[in-house]
Amino acid sequence: MITFPCSKINLGLDIVSKRPDGYHNLETVFYPIPLEDALEITINDKPDAPACTFTMHNACFGGNDEDNLVVKAYRILAADHALPKVDISLYKNIPTGAGLGGGSSDAAFALKMLNTIGSLNLSDEQLEEYAARIGADCAFFIRCTPSLATGIGNILTPVECPLQGYHLVLVKPDVHVSTKEAYSLVTPAQPMVPIADILPRPVNMWASSMKNDFERSVFDKYPATAHIKEELYRMGALYASMSGSGSSFYGIFDSEQSEEKIAQIFPDCFRWSCRL
């Protein structure tokens, strides 16, 4: 069985307060985009096979397989339900350390696949509860519906989002931003205008009021990243922003941008574009 975990961008991101548990309350909109990994799970009937094997392609995890979120998804479900032994193979297209939720998406899609393979008949609500135990934004990828995320990113409210028909350009420089460090450099504050109030406005009006609170500290530490956002606006983006805590940036355009032009402007970056 094979599936294709998608990714997401953040439309605005406000860090509104620090919680007693050390985490932060935030407000953002998760918007799914069709930049996808490939995830295959097959049943292994061999008597001496381990419960779960994991192989990653086109990327290096750089840690113990047990720490990978896909394997954690298997372990969390297996703790409560009888699952068959499986071999899991993940082919990465979504860049890591990009603020695109690739790891969380892989885990959420693994939960959905294992639910089917194991005939568990878990509801979306139940799968979201398991996903929330894996990562703050993991639950979003169970339904992959544009959603206002609050709390630590785990409280999801579906929203209407007027981006259908626009064109997206995604750019990721060769920069890794530590999420923990990014949070440490932000001073939480209530936004002047909530993202839910900005979202219904025309896209070309978002730039004046929709912001990502992580940008300032990332720009200070990695000045070259600020130029990416500037170049996206120079190209004619109606709105441009960093996604999550970075380091990817996206621009929303009202017309398609040629691959040659994108490559010329961002020669040393990961590049991807699509029609939303």
C-alpha cells in the first residue's frame, strides 16, 4: 500500500503567549500544498521478522530509526491495537527543516495507512488524538483541510481560504533553523489583528497585516533569507512569507511563474511551484 503525504504552508503565524508547560500558544492557518513524499507500507508475514522495519530514501534521517515520526506512529498504534508486522519505506521529496511539516505529515499518513491495513476502523477524531501525541501540527494532516490552528497548533478549526486558482512559488535556502532557538528569540504578544480577521481580505492586502513572528529573528541570524522574501515580492508576489519557523519561503502569485525565471533568481535553493 502506498500513499503520498502532502506538506503545508503557514498563512501568518502569531506567537501569542508562553504556557506554564514551557510551550507557546500560537495562531496560524495551516494550508495544505501538493508537495509530497511517497510512503509505502507492506505486511511482512515472515515469522522471524521484526514488528516494524523502516527505510528512508533521498534523505538521511541522521538518528535512530525509533526516533523517526513514522516509526513512532506505528509504535503508538501498536501499543493499543493488534497490528501486523510491516516494512515501511519512505521516499522524501519534502525538504527537511523547512517549516513545511513533512515529518508530521509522514507520521499522520502512516497512521491512516495502518488504520486501513490493520482494519482498526478508527475515526478521524481518534486518529487526530493519536497524531497529536506525535507532534503539535501532526493532527492537521489527518484531514488536510485549511485550518486555523490555535493552542500549540493542535486545536484545529476548518476555515474558508481564498487561494484556489492562485500560483505558489516555494523556495528553501540551504539554511537550517532550530525551532527551539526560533521560539526562544520571539517575545509573545497578542496580534493587533487576528489572522482569522485578515484571511477573508483580498490576498494583495495580506502583506500589510499578516505576519510571521519568527521572521525577525531568522532574518537577524541569517540575513540572506530576508532577500528571498524581497525577491519574491520583486517577482510580483501578492503575498510572501516564511513558512513556520523556516527556512522555506513562499510567494502567492496571480499568474504562473516560469521555472527558468525561478531558477535564475534562486539558483542555489530548493525550488518548487504549483497552481493552488
